[in-house]
Amino acid sequence: LHVDDTVCRVMRALERNCLTDNTIVIFTSDNGCSPRADYAELAECGHNPSYLFRGHKADIYEGGHRIPFIVRWPESIEPDRASDQTVCLIDLTATMAEITGYELPDSAAEDSVSNMSIWTGTATGPVREATVHHSINGSFSIRKNKWKLEMCPGSGGWSYPRPNTDEIVGLPPIQLYDLSRDIGERENVQDRYPEVVEELKSLLSSYVKNGRSTPGARQLNTGSKHWPQLHWLAESEM
């Protein structure tokens, strides 16, 4: 109710000042819901903050990363348009650069992809080659089309199975999920599709070595000393 009221106040302020048509309004959120929200109590009221996705904030699973993303821009976006493309909040930098005509240097927004063609409905294919994210313990994941590879045996975060506990003993060191048929990430198929695993590992390693996931000059990846997995990924493909 608080969120709805706040959004309403913003929209009415735009209308009062005749700024509705040429103002871009974006409604989105932080990633994942914290387990401090008391999932058990919420479940008693029929509410699951993670919906049908596995995990929550800090995890490598979809429940830790999926968020709402709604854009309103009457001047350029038709109402009620929806897209199933995978986008990331870092894409806002490249998107706004395209809208304003600003040319980003190679050393900025190395992983940002403009979503303008999605907004206007002119995209003819995926705008992102792949999407990378990580859990709170630094375990990385890469998603390309329907496939999602997770470079850890468990959640990499706060939900079961947790890292550095007996919960992950005996589990495969990596996870691969076909999100088109298993959005809940319950069936690890890494042993059935070794070619997909190798493709995604190689792509992730190339991003680390190039310091970017978009076209442009190679950039230094200064995160290696803070993220041991980055160093391993870069070295494993050399």
C-alpha cells in the first residue's frame, strides 16, 4: 500500500506539471527479498516474496535476482507492451546514453547493453548475449537464452544448501538448469549437457579476461584479488 501510494504521488506530480509525455518513469526494485522478512509468517498469509523462484536475497538462484521492471514513456513506448527478453539494471546506462546521444567511452559501462529497441518494440532478437551475476559469497552464474550455469554446488548464499556446510557434501561442483522447463531450478542437468557447460564456462571466462561482456577495447579486471573465482575462471581458459 505504501509503494502504491508513493508511485501515485509521483505520477500525479508529473501530470500537474504537464511532464507526463516526455518523462521516463521506471519502476523496479532491489534484488531478492531478505530472509529477515520471515518467510514462514508470510506463507501463513498466502504470500511468498520469491513467488515460484528458488532462493532469496544473496543466493545464486533466481529468487535472489529476479525483479519487476516496468517502464512508462508515452512519447516513445506503446502501452501494455511486454517483453520476455532478459535485461539487467546495468543496461540503464547504455539505454540512457542512446536516448540522450551520449557516447560512452570504452572504460565505462563495460557490461551495459542498450534496451531502447526492446522499449520501442523494434528488437529482432536478444539484445544481450548473456547475463552474469553472483551470490554473496562470490560464486558466479551466467545465463544465455534458456540455459543458466551456476559455478557452485549450492545456493552460494543464505538458503539451503548453504556454502561451507555439510549441506553441500556430495553435490556436483556446478549446476546447470534449463529455465524454459525448470524455472524453479530443481533439476541439475550439468551431467547431461557437458557441451552447454563448456560453452557457458568459456563465455564467462572470456568476459573475465576481456574485462567486459560488450564489444570494445579490452579492460583490466581489477576484481580478481577480491573475487578468487574470477582469477580461476580467467586462468582456466588460458
